[in-house]
Amino acid sequence: MNRIRRMRVGRFTAVLLLIATGVLLLGDALQGTERLLLLLKWWPLTLVLWGLEYIALLLISRRSQGTGRRFQLDLRGVLIAVVLSASVFIVTEQKHYLHLWNKVSLNLAAAGVDYSEQEGSSVGKDLLAVPVTLTTQNIKVENINGDIVVQRGPVTDIGVQAEIWVDQITGPEAEAIARESALEVGGGNTITIQTKGKGYGQSGKRQPRMNLTITLPQDRRFDLSLRTMNGSILVQHVDAIKQISMETANGDLRLNRVTGNVKGSTLNGKGIAYHVMGSVDLSTNQGNMQAVDVSDAVTLSTQVGNLSVRKSLGPIDVQTKNGNIDVDEVRSDLKAESLNGGIKARSSVVEGDWDIYSAVGELTVSLPESGSYEIDGSISYGDIYNQFPAFTVDKKNITGTIGLGEHRVRIEGNSDLNVNKY
């Protein structure tokens, strides 16, 4: 009588899942990447492997002789592997979920408010002059619905001009809403400017749009904290003491001819920084970002969008989950990473370490023929095209040294790699 053996299908799949999680985690720890996020994209592969394992074991069983075999899905084993992998992911990718939580928090706050669009009736408030003292160092602006523009001008006090838009209603009722909408201002070392829109509509929660234009004295410097729930922020021709903070839930971030270290975030909007004397750190959930002529470090990050950096004198750190990256003239360290998009980096000099990675997308680097750097590039698929006689291409790898090899250009990807002369 043949003895029936039970074979659990899924053990190999569970082991492969744990190995993949460990390899991705180890790679992130050693190289400072975020490849563990690939589990969010490729988790269906677990089901495919599970099915392939079943087919493979069935074919092997039919070819073998002797004892019979009965197959049983190893649900417990696969479930344990999934739970362990998910636990590792949650612990190690807290920053990713913090970003998502910030998005949810802002959206929940915005969910209770209905925003007026910039249409319908428009009323301009009288210019409000806010006195400043010698001890005034900070300006904090809080707006619920509307743009914020900060600029310099020929004034002695801070000038605040509000333009109020009320849609869906007209006539005296709209004028009354605009008239009852006001600004609250506080003085001292920190000047606070806060909009107080008069709610209207059936629910009483529709907020008029209050666009603010704030003019600063030309001979004074202030640190800025600017926040709006629904609107764009523009800072131009402004010198900060140290820093400028910008935050919006829905709108663009724009800077032009600014002095100070800038940090800004938006959930849905673009980020543009031109001619900044200081560092720039901008992030968005969805939108393109661009930095041109920045004297210090540039950090740009987006979940969905293209990134571009031109003429930055400091270190560059650009990351996108879904989009292309274009960097021109690198004067210090460079870190560029895209999970789904191509990367282009070109510079007449190499004066820092480069670290470039793309999971899906063509890579193109244009390097100087002279200098002091070494290249170490590898790809999993595609081809390598090289214009440097000093570099050696061996299948999917390229290595070589220019000068003394003081700096390192490290490139990793899964598509074509082009190494061109600048």
C-alpha cells in the first residue's frame, strides 16, 4: 500500500520573500537607498511565485515514482513571511508613512472647509500698515484660502494688502462677506498675520479666497513662516535673517532672488527656486520641481514629478518615485534617485562623489575628460555606451579612473547606460 505524503505548497515562496526583503533592507542600509519601497510595487509577484511553485511541484511529482503525494497550500507559512516582511517595511519606512500621514492630516483639516475660487465678486481691502521695531525678527503668516506673496518695497512698515474673492453669491450679500472678512495682526519680536474669512453658503463653511500681498521694508531682514491651506506661495526679492519656511496643502511654491535657507512643502503643486543665496529644501507629493542658481545645498523630492537642478554650488540630493531627473553642472556631491524614470547628469567638473540610481529608466552621464575621479557603473539589463578610452566596459559593468581618482562616480540601474564626454 502506497503511503501518501502531504506536500505544502508555498514554503519556497515564503523563503524567497524573506530573502528578497532581507537583501533590499541590507542594500538600503549600506547604500542609503529606499529600494524596500519596491515591495509596494512588486508584491503581486508573490502570488505568481506561489502559483509557479505549485506547477513545478506537480510536474516533479508526476515524473517521480514510488510514494504518492498530496498537495496542500501552506497558508500559514506564507502568511508568516508576509507579516514579517510587512513588519520590517513598517519599521524601516516610517518616514514614508509620516509623509502620508501629514498628507492625510492636512486633507482632514481641509475636508471641513469649502473653498471659494478666484471668481465672482472681488473686493480689495485697504492697505494695512504693520509697525516694526528694532527687535522684530520673525514674520508668521497663516492663511486658510488664498495665495501669499511676499516682496520688498519702498516702505517703512510692513504693508499687507488683501484681495477677497467671493463666489456663488453676488450683490450686497457678497459685499457683506468681503466686508466681514478680516485680518488679525500681532506685533512684537514675531509679527503674526492671520486671515479670518467670514464663512458663508448653506453649511456656513465656505471660505472666501483672501489673497495676501505682503511688502517688507528694503532695509530690513526677517525670518519667514508662511502657510496656506489652499493657495500658492511666492517669495521674491526678500532677504531673510536665517530661514524661510513655506507650506501649502494645494498650490505652488515659488522663490526668486531670495537670501536665506529655504524649506518648503506642498502636497499638490510645483516647486520653483531661482537665484537663492542659501540652501533649498522643497518637497511635494505630486508636481515638478526646479532649482536654478543656488549657492548652497539643494534637496528636491517628489512622489510623482520631474526634477531639474541647474548651477548649484552645494551638494545636490534629488529623489522622485515616478519621474525624470535632469542635473546640470555639479559642483559638489550628487545623489540622484528615481524608481521609475530616466536620469541625466552633466558637468564640466567632478568635485564630489556622485551616487546615481534608477530602477526603471535610461541613465546618461556627461563627464569631463580631465579631473580626478573614478567611475563604477553597473546595470542589470540594457547596454552600456561609452565614449572614454580610459574606461573599461565588461558586459554590464563599466570602470575606470581619470587622474588620481579622488572622487567616485557610482551609477546603478536596470536600463541602458550612456557615458559621454562633456
